[in-house]
Amino acid sequence: MLNVVSYGDERAGPALVIAHGLFGSARNWGVIARRLADERRVLAVDMRNHGQSPWTERHGYPEMADDLREVIGENGPVDVLGHSMGGKAAMVLALTHPSLVRRLVVADIAPVAYAHSQIGHVRALQSLDISDVRRRSEAAPKLAEVVEEPALQSFFLQSLDLSGERAAWRLNLDVLARDMPRIMGFPDISGRFVGPALFLTGTESDYVGREHRERIRALFPRARFAGIPGAGHWLHAEKPREFEAAIRVFLTAS
């Protein structure tokens, strides 16, 4: 069972389940989850091989969708929000278990295979010697040597576990590296999700283009498309208020 961080009143509904992207965790979504929990119960999960959730030997979208199905249990239908990797998992959940999903929000990802890879970041984290690290401030300069972008450095540091005798990553890097082709791909699925679906993108991101819309509409015939100006792939972190507002409007639409 995935680790779940719950916000809001259990009696309010429908609940919103949030699935983070690659290298992320439920804690990355804490601010947005708390704000959205003023009107509903919000369940932010750690995906498998991330955060406090179990490490497993497989990291594909059928398995991740099944994890989300287990979290929902008898509480469906729920609204589901997924970003990047979590967005692909949410799409597979909606396509394979449509009765569990009321409304679907997919943040900056399409149901397609991508040519780029995140294996470089996995290798960078694997290469770091963090055996002597006791504070995040001690890990920061080490990380800066292998990851150039300051925003990514801060992001990765959130997955550093300092609770044990030795520092460790809350990421199953070996499995993520091995299954990177599955993470960057998308399974061949013949189903359709006919409920409301919002594909929300950053206008500065190239993850979802107009060339993807035909494929999206084939799987999600009621898909709507919206963009957040000035945001890139990490739209929820770069423009949190605008992201929150777009989610609220869609989830409460009649």
C-alpha cells in the first residue's frame, strides 16, 4: 500500500487523489493539497519506489495505476490529479478502471512515449558519496557538482533521508534506472475514459503539443486543454496560485 498523506475532512467529497511525478513525493504537493482541502478531502500519495512508499521490483504504469486503485479502494469515484509520471499513472487508472474516476486532471504530460530520458539524473544521484552527510546543507554542494539547475538541486534534496545512521535517497534508483524506458513510454491500452478530463500544461513546456491532441482525444473524448502562461513542466511549483485556480474551476464545474 502506498504511503498516503491526508488533508481535509473525510466526510467531504468527492476526494481528490494527487499522484506526483518522477523523483517527487507527496510532500512536494503539501501547500496545494492543504489549500484544496478547504472544500474536500485530499490524498497525496508517495508513488512506489519514492518517498515513504514500498520499494518494488517493477516500475511501470499498469503497476502504478493498480497502486492508485488500491488507495481509492471503496471510496470511489474520486477526482484524480497526476503530474508527469503521476499523470501517466492517472491516465492508465482512468482507462482501466473508469468507474473509480469522476474527473481527471493531467498536468503537463501526454499518453505517448517520449524520446528524452531522465537516466542522467538517476546516474548523477547514484554517483554521489553522501555517506558523511548529516544535513541537507552538507549535501547541497555535492549535488551542485552533478546537477546544474538550482531548482532541481532543491527538488532532489527533498528526497534525502537523514533519519537513519547514514544519509540515503528515498528513491529506488536502481529500479528507476532499469525501468526508465517504461517510465518514458506509455502502455498500449485500448480503453477510453469518457468522463471529464483536463490536460493542463505550462505554456513554456514542450511536453504536450498540438500533435498530441488527436491521441489524447481518442482516449479521452471529453478532454479539455488549458495552459498556464509563463510556466514550464513544473507548472504547479512555478505558478502555484494559477495552477490551484485552474484545478478548482475544473473540479467544481457542472
